[in-house]
Amino acid sequence: MKVKKISHIAVAGNDAEASRVLYEDILGLTFNGSEPVETEGVTTHFFGVGESNIEMLEPLSEDSTVGKFLGKRGPGLHHIALEVEGLDEYVLKLKSAGIVLLSDEPKIGAHNMRIIFIHPKSTGGVLVELCEKV
Ligand code: CO
């Protein structure tokens, strides 16, 4: 069981091209691909920063989770993701500590990672994702 690194910092927005211009053209980050994640109702756009990424989240529809987030709060920080080894053990440990998770079991997210989210009310207000390579 180990937290290896910050996998990504996710920012929700509606203008993926403006984000691409900023992160890739102007700041010179490496574009690491776009990927629709149908189960989450988003397209993810990854920009490499060292061993981490900025993940731009673009909703596939207004009634998706990220679409609702944007409707309510506007563009901004959506979640922080930590890459771990031993995700299932972490899930058990979190549950036994009474930490609130958004789902009962990890799901498959972008880049073929198993992911689970910790509810903001258990983290001091920031949605936190734990992810593990499949
Ligand atoms: Co994420």
C-alpha cells in the first residue's frame, strides 16, 4: 500500500480548445491525449507536467456529473487524483475509518485506471480520486 504520486489535477470547463492553447501552445506542456469516458459523461484531455498531468474535463452533456458541476459552480478545480498501489486495501481502510466514498467499489476510468472518489465532505472540501493502474 503506497501513494506513489499526484496522478493528475482535474479542471472542469467547456472550452477544451482554449485549454489546449494555454497548456500546450503557450505553456509547452505535452498533450497526452483525449479520451471519452462514457460512464462518467466526460471527455478527458491530459497535459503532462513532469510525472503528473493536468486533466481538463469537458462534459459530454449538460446532465452529466461534470455538466451539472459546471452549471452550478462554473469552470474550476474539480478533483485531485493520487496514484496508489493497493487500491482495494485503501478502500477497505477508508471504509473502516468512516470516510465517505462516492461509490462502493472502484470503477474503470480514463487511461485504463481503476478509480474511486472520496467525497469532499471527508476531505475538507476537495473531491479526491484514488487511482491504480490495471
Ligand atoms: Co480524474
